[in-house]
Amino acid sequence: MLKNSYLLACLLLTGVLYAQENTQSHSPTPITVDELSYTDEKSGKGSYQDNQKTGLWTYFYDDQKLWKKGEYDKGKETGTWRIYYKNGNVRFLENYSNGIRHGKNMAYYEDGKKKLVSNYADGKPDGEFIVYFDDGKKYTVQHYDKGIKTGKYTEYYHNGKIKTEEFYVIGKPERKYITYYESGKVKEDGFLKGNSITGEHTTYFENGIVTIKAIMADNRLMEVLERHDKNGNKLDPGTLKNGNGIFNHYDDNGKLLAAVVFENGRPKK
């Protein structure tokens, strides 16, 4: 059964599909700051001028280990700020101008390996953002133009092969996406609007045969145009039209598992 596809993930949410494939996840750990591991901004030490922070300031964890340090100019962050793990390794490098992020930013794993390379312009994401696995391989690449996603987004399998591509065009709400098997064969293609599946979507077996070609609207299954088993035999998709009717759910070999009644694009309760 296909996993990590947008269309089939949507069907899983509706309760149509039941089985799950056991796979090992290689996704990097989230980039977060432990909110409980330090006191607050009042833990800082530095100088004031005209009641505004100025020059170098240092802040500390609740055990007095260095948390972060950087400079202020008239009460606003400026230049490079360094945020540390408790083991002393750098966690973030953040560049500021007049109190807002501007320039190159970095994030690191606790062992010192890079985790994220990003860039900001006047406080907005701008340019290339790259997230890395903890062994240094690329995980995702995203492009921004003054805070707006643009161009191609790419997510990689841990082996370096492309897992997902999404194509952003400024001014267009919909974007095309393609997902791939680790073999490089296309797994699914279609369109997204925000986080919702919309329009015609197609999923494929790894041998290239179409599994399901369907029409979606805001994550709702409206119609199944084609349905095949893994050998290419056509299957009866059911009577689903405009989100209403019967959706026939099969296993990969073409065995009918369920005839599900749909209403307005979702299984009828």
C-alpha cells in the first residue's frame, strides 16, 4: 500500500483505508528551544544607556550555564546572536539589524552538526532554506521571496533521492506536487491549495500503473476517474459523482475490501 502520498493520506483521514506500512522515519528532530530550561530575559547581564540595553549582553540557563549572547544598539538586537545548548555547543546563529532578523541564520544539532541554513531580509524569510539530516545529508530545500514561498520545494529520502517536489508560483494559490518512490518512480502527482488537495490527482504503483485517478476538492473525494490493480486490470470505481455515491475500496491485487457510501466528499456517518 502507498504511504506518504497526499491523496491516500486524505483517504486515510476519511476512514476509507485501514492498513499502514511500517517504515523507519529519518526526519530530523524539530528545531525548538526548551522553554523550561532557562529563566527569562531578566537573567541577562549587560549595560544600559538612556534606559536602553546597549553593547554586549549575556543570558543564562537556570543553572547559570550560558544560554545566549549578543549585542544591542539602542535597545534593539544587532549583529550576530549566539544561542547555546547546555553542553556549550552553539544551537543557533541569528543575525539582526535594528531588532529584526536580517542576513544568514544557522541552526545546529547538539553535537555541533548543522541542521538549518536560512536567510532573512528585513525580518522575512528570503532566499534558500536548507534543513539537514543529522548526518549532514539534505532533508528539505525551500525558496522564499520576501516571506513568500516560491520556486521548487524539495524533500529528500535519507538516501539522497527525491521524495517530494512542490512548485510554487507567486500570485497563484494552487501548486503542483509530485511524490516519488525511493526507486525514483513517480508515486503521486496533483495539485495543492494551501494544505488542501484540489483538482485532479493520480497515484501510481511502483511499476507505473495508475492506482487511482480522482477529482478532489478541499480534501474531499468527489469522483474516481480510474481504478486499477497492480497488474493494470481495470476495476469498478463505484458510483461516486460530485462527492456522493459509492466508493469501492480494493487491495493492490484487486480484491474488493469495502463499498463505502460517500456524502459531500466524505464517508457517510
